Amino acid sequence: MKKFINSIDNLLDESLSGFAKAHADIIQLNTQPHFVRRNKPTAPGKVALISGGGSGHEPLHSGFVGSGMLDAACPGQVFTSPTPDQMLAAAQAMENGGGVLFIVKNYAGDVMNFEIAAEMLDCPHDTVLACDDVAFPKTHSTGRRGVAGTLIVEKIIGAAAESGADLAACKALGDRVNIATASMGVALTSCTVPALGKPTFDIGENEIEMGVGIHGERGRERLTMRSATEIVDYLSGIIDDDLKPQKGQSALLHINGFGATPLMELHLIYELASRFWEKRGVNICRSLVGNYTTSLDMAGCSITLSLLDEELLRLWDAPVHTAALRWGC
Amino acid sequence: MKKFINSIDNLLDESLSGFAKAHADIIQLNTQPHFVRRNKPTAPGKVALISGGGSGHEPLHSGFVGSGMLDAACPGQVFTSPTPDQMLAAAQAMENGGGVLFIVKNYAGDVMNFEIAAEMLDCPHDTVLACDDVAFPKTHSTGRRGVAGTLIVEKIIGAAAESGADLAACKALGDRVNIATASMGVALTSCTVPALGKPTFDIGENEIEMGVGIHGERGRERLTMRSATEIVDYLSGIIDDDLKPQKGQSALLHINGFGATPLMELHLIYELASRFWEKRGVNICRSLVGNYTTSLDMAGCSITLSLLDEELLRLWDAPVHTAALRWGC
């Protein structure tokens, strides 16, 4: 394993400190416990949006803290849930009279720890559970995982909260976006967790993992390597079956890199996926292509389709100023 | 080699087509010959800024086409100079009464082809040669290579051109930024050019290439793997020796990923590099951390320091709207 680190123990601290310095115009880092928060006051009564999860998926979630999106994010150790004290401290710091909405990816550890934090929180609160990964059926025992579609949930709720939507409205909106969003990923290589020092899983020179999770979890099936068009048609077909978009439906197409896949290839995937849905009469009216929900140094990508109505489109387009997403300001 | 492609022959076409669709709000793709151009008219008399180079470094340069930065970019095949007909067609399409300024990275093929295009161009024109890579001495036989600092040159000239600076002023400004900018990179792994199908160079499990070029060219020396602090101090020391910033000097610190290095590690590198210059009294007042001048799927990064005065700071901060850099609008 070759990585830019000094020691496993202070990797996260040094990285978060660098992140906070590089973006000191919009965020600050709280230590003991760790969370990244906006550094500008919000309007009284604004719903505070708190997310978080294991590190190793950067820019998710810390890169989405800022005006028009999250109020704070709690980074756990690599691929490990943050702890309830982080979530509670972040919620208490950011609560501003409008209550707290937690946005949680559906993994057992995250769900449990956010529940513990929520129980200790002494103000109105609610939770949106992101579960956009369609690699497994809706009936899967632990439910579907939250993956790259989570940022779309965060962006759209973020815009609503910024414009004064109350807690119940933000919660309902988040659930609506989550249901209208489906993702599926494919791995060409494993990732390597620094503390482990070797690849999380073995994969042959001619194999790909269809439906892989963002921590390297096994997916739907192991296939032999094939053309980009075949890969895109496979992933998009499952997403399309799940969402069943009508002809003329507007949608956002998000191609997410897992960390080690060149932008050149991600744009090629975008081209093929947009052709897939154009053929079906879907109107791909918004796009996002890049490394947003990563899996350390994994080569691979995910495709996310999110169905948009006029309200969701307006909220997606609303100004946002975070480290990783910025427009309109 | 596992990559998301259909065939080597149409990789670039499919990728550029996807790029153009994903960013159709600001750019369009010209084919025969290939160049990416702004899709909105510029003010009469504005200097047209044209860059380009081999593909495989995305988002450089196509990702920097748009308001406040480039007017057009000419993508060559992977790691191969674009051809003079691309540059000439881009210049003729974008020229709007203010002349043309070519921004060229210092590689023999690029320099030669931009020179041929310039000779055929029937309007006032000039060239800024980016050569910010301090891995080799100033006296090196072919001069220093243009690497990650090129985007800083493009951003700052872009802002000046947008605000009405004339050709001579843009040329002088570009040369000034180039001289005030120094970069140096390190590779942990090779990259793999799709048409070659295997790594460009061999590197051991415990080796790193100091001063590597963005095409995998040999650098200054091959060292054993070491701590992030030692790597940063090595790279920053050479940059510091070259630029010799005074105490109190303001500077932009740019940490650039080569494509396969997680953002978590790039922020750690930022932390260590900012400490290096803070100790020397340099005021790191602007930052840019991410994958901007990549080398396909290489793991590694470069550090760039760019000295800023008030004028350069104002131009860096001016609004920009491109696929890869956007603020203020």
C-alpha cells in the first residue's frame, strides 16, 4: 500500500485540518468531538440539516456543508460510522429554532448511532434515510444502502431549508427525493483501507463487480469485463426498472466516480447513459459528473437517475456554496 | 487494463460528446476539427484565449472553457498534441476583434503545432508558454514543462481578458503569473494509456518518482516510499528555492491530484504544505485542492505555489463559470 499519510492514527485529523484550512471561507472544524460546520450564522428558524458517515467517501459529506446545503457533517473513521456524541454536538451547535433534520445513509452503524443521538436531542427533530442503491431488491433484509443519490437528497432539502421550509416539509421532501432516486455502481478494482493496508476484496484482471457497495461490499454479481456500453446498459436497465420513468419525464443524471477513474471515462459513461434514457424518451435536463461519493481509491463508478418535477428542478438549481458543489453565488 | 471504454478508436469522441452534453449550458463541441468552445458570445474586442493539449489530463483544458477563463480548448489524442488545424479553427471561430492569445504548455509537440497555427492565423496574436514545473532546472535543454500551474495562468488571464485587457496586457500578465508560479509532482504509481494497455513505467511497491511529469515522464529521482511530511517537505523545498517568497508574501496553494489519489490524502498534503509555508511567514490566502491537471489513473499529486499581489488576487477571485471551476456566478 502506498498512500500519502504520516500514520494511520492521525490520517483523519491531518486531512480534516487541511480541509478546514482550504475552505476556511465557508466552514470550520470542531474538534472533541469532530464535526464540520458552516461558519456563517443561519436565519433564525431555519431547519438545521446534519449528515455524516464514515470517512473515505470524500467529498461526501463534509464537502457539502455550506450555504444552501448541509449545516454540519460528522466524519467517522474510514468506513466507520461517526459516534452519537459527534451527531449530538453538531445538532446542538447548529439548531437555530427550526429543529434538526438528520440525513442518514442506510447502514446499520449509522442508523443506530443517529438514532441514539436523536433520542438525546432536546428539540424537534426527524430523520431522512437515504437508500437509493438498487443493487438489491426493496425487500432486502437490511433495506437498500444509501449511496451517491444521497447528495441529491442533501442538495434539494438544503435549498428548501434555506428558503424557510419547516421541519415537516423538509422531511417529506427528502423522502420524496429519495424515492425518486436510484443508483447502481460497478467496481473495476477494490479499494484499500489505510488501516488494513491491502485491498478489501480480490478481483481478477478480467472481472468486474456489478452492484458493488461504496465500501467494497459484494454486489449483485461478478461478471467478466465487457464494453462500456454493455456495462452502462446493465446498470441503467436495473435503475430504469426500479424508477419506471414515463416518456417526457425530466431527470438529473449523475455519474459518480469511485475515486480512481479518470474523468475522461466518466464523461464517456455519461454519454452512454444519456443515450440509454434519451432512447426511452426521458428528458435528461440536469447533469453531475465527477467524484462525489467515492470509495477511497477504487476504480469504478455509479450511475444515479433522479426524477425531477418543477419544484425539485427549482430546488436543485437554487444557489449553493460548499467545498464540492457551488453555483449561483 | 480495465477501463470504461468501447474501443480505443472512439474513446475520445464518446468522452467529448458526453462532456459537451453534460455542460451544454456553457460550452459546445466542434467536430472536424475537434475543439470545445463557449456557447455564448463574448464582448466585441475581447481577446480570445485558446489553449489545448493532449487528452488524459481532464479537466484540463476543456473543463476551463467558459466565462472568465478560456474561449476554446483543443483536445488532442491521449497524451498527444492537438493538431494545428484544430488550433487554427478554434482561433478563427473565437476571434472577436481583440486578437488571439494562445496558452501553451511547454512540450515540443504542442509548441510546434501552436506555432504552425499561429503562423497561419491572419489576425493579431501572441503566445504565453506555461513552464511551471521546477523538477528540472531553468537551464534544462528543452526548458521546463508546463503542469498544474497552467490553470492559474488561464484563470488569471481569463479574468483580465473578460474585463477588457488588450492582447499585450494579457500576454504580459500571463508571463508574469507563469514566472510567479512553481509546481512539482510525485508519482506513487504509473498511469496506463488506453492505446498502450499497460503501465507507462515500472515502479516498485516501495518506490516513488519525485518530479514526475504529467505523462509519466521520469522525474528528478526515484526514492523509497516515505512519510507524507517528508514528501511534502521535499517538493515544497524545491518550489520554495525557486520562488524565494518573502515573509508576508501572499500566495495561492494548489494541491493537484493526478487522478487516483483520494481527496482525503490531498487535503492531508494541503495541511502539510500550508504548514511548510506558514513556518516561513508566507500568507497562504487562497487554496485549490482536487484533481485538475491529471495523468489518467496515476496515483500521486503535485504541489503548486503561486505568488499573488493585489491585482492577481483580484483576478483570481473574479467570477468564473466553467465545468471545473466556478465561483461568483
